[in-house]
Amino acid sequence: VLYNRSTPRARKQYRCYECAGSIHPGDRYERVDGMWDRSYGFDTFVTCRSCHDLRQWVQNNVPCLCWSHGNMIEDCQNAVMDAIWRAPTETTGLRFGFSRRLHAREARKRLERRRVPTPPPASEGESHG
């Protein structure tokens, strides 16, 4: 098993493997290069800052978080719910904190989808037909 994690600055646009949101040039993101099974070859996963921050928050607040690339959000939700079920008095506010961060991530994605690139203005004398 090979696993290399880095947090570079994007030089081109990427799509987050977790939420399918855009990672724009200049944004920091998590990049994981790895090989789990030689028969499948080398894999690369890119994760936007919002998804990375959400996962980091869960890792900091839940004793055990086992997650997989492409299923991180569901794995985090399951870990939070399991922690609440196992220790309800010790996890007060955990569900709220997770939901608030998940909602903020979704709001950023909705805002990004609304941004429509504006076409450049037509030059005078340019033919349109």
C-alpha cells in the first residue's frame, strides 16, 4: 500500500472527489496519490478545502473515524451518529456542530453553482452571423 497526502495550491481547475464541487486555480486542496492493489494501478483523489475541513473536524471530535475516499461524508455522518448513540451525555452538540458545518459546505456549493461566467463583450464591428 502506497499513500501520499499533500495540500498543494491548484494550478488548474479540479473537481472534488467527495462533493463534486469545483477547486479553482489558486485554491488549496488535499491531494492523495496511492496504490491499494497493484492490479488496479495508481489512484489520485482531490478533496476541496470544505470537505477536508469537515473531515478534520469529525476526526478531532470523534474518537474513531474510519473513512474511505468517495464516501467520506456518509462515513463522517455514521461516525457522529455512532458516537452520539454510544455516549449521548458526552456528545452534546456534536450533531449540531456537524450539521452546521455540512450546511455551510452545501451553501458554498450552491453559491458556486449560481456563479455563471460572463462572456467577454463583443468588439465593435464584429460579425455575428
